[in-house]
Amino acid sequence: MASLEPFATKLPADLKKLLDRVCARFGLRKNFVVESALREKLEDLLDTYDLQEAVKEASGFHAWEKVRQDLQKQR
């Protein structure tokens, strides 16, 4: 098991109350909910970044003007 480190943050009061209600209703631990949400959000951010980089590097689409200019340069 990975070692645990304390992590403290301030939340808006309405979000804290909602977290308390959800955890109480479903019998969840706050640490579990926060860790799960944070892991999911970080994964989404990394996936989005990776997708943006892949789109930048993709060579599937070229503007017609650029293709024509490149062809003229080759001649």
C-alpha cells in the first residue's frame, strides 16, 4: 500500500455540505470520495492534454493552400 500524506484545502461551504450529505447518505468516507474525484479529474486533464498534443502532431489534414504551395516549391 502506498504511503499516505496529509492534504488540506478549503472548500466552498455549499460543496462541503453536499460532500457531507452524499457521504452520509451512501455510507462513504470523505477521503475515498475526494481521492476518487481527484484521480478522475487528473486523468481527464492528462487525457485532454494528450489529445491536444496528438491533434497538433497529426498529419491527416492539410489546408489546400499549403498543399498547393508545397507542390509548387517541389517543381
